[in-house]
Amino acid sequence: MTKLVEIQEAILQLDHGAQEKLRIWMYEAPLDLEKDSPELEAELLKAVRSEHTPYSSDEMRATCERTLKEHRVRQTG
């Protein structure tokens, strides 16, 4: 499993409010790797290590495609 898949799975395990906070943090707040990275990493690892239902490859593919589409829209808009 790649880091990207682990991160995507962790994000999907977050409740709607936490996902919204992550979206805001990623797209609207400046990224300070010295300050923000350890906290984000800890939260993502916590989510990955918690109990969750594995996603099928089709579900993961759809999630990746949706994420890429949203990213491209933000980059061009």
C-alpha cells in the first residue's frame, strides 16, 4: 500500500466536519511544513490505525478520480 492510498483511506475515515476542516486547511490556509506537518501526520496515522472497512479497488479508483477532478477544477478556476 502506498502512502497516497494510506492518506486517502485516512481522509475517508474522517467525519464530514473533519474532512471540511482538512479541505480548508489544504486549499485556503498556507502550509507551514515545520509547524503543520507533524500534527497532520499524527492525525492521519491515527485514522489509518483505527478500525475501518477496507475499500474495494473500484471504490478507491472512483475516490482518486473524483479527487483529481476536484483538484484540476480548483487549479483552473
